[in-house]
Amino acid sequence: MDAIILETEYLKEAVRGISQADDSNEASEAKTHALSEIVKAREVTNRQALSLLEKMYDDQKPKNPLEQLSSGIVGLAPFMKQEDIRELLTTAIETMK
């Protein structure tokens, strides 16, 4: 992921190539258009990388305590009596008030 985000050498090379070119006006316009397309593609890549990083961050954030409790109870439910589950939930909800 870091390599994708940090890799910009090709952009620098493209800019150098255009700035050093001594072409006709038409060729210069074509190179400028090509550079524009490269930058647009890079921007799309940056947005996608940012979206992925945001998702990774969200996945690491602590969940809502009630969600954590309910998922834990679902896992334990087969091993608990119904009245114990009810008591556990009641105590948890009262604690969170």
C-alpha cells in the first residue's frame, strides 16, 4: 500500500519530459493532454487508496459496546440458560445508562 501511495516518480518523469521537449505546438498539446490523463488516473488511485485506508481504520475502531455485548452473548448463548442471558443483558443495559 505504501508503495502505491508514495510512487510518484513516473509523474516527475512525465513533467520533465514535457518541460524539456522542444516540439511543435501540436506535439506539445498532445504531451500536455497525456500528462493530464496521467494525473487524473493518479488522482483516482489516490482516492481509492484513501477509501481503503478509511475502511481499514473503521474496521479497527472499537464497536459500540452493546454490539460487542450482543455478539458475545450470541456466541455464548448455546452454553447459557435463558434466564442468565436475560439477567446479563439487563445488567449491561442498566450499566450503560
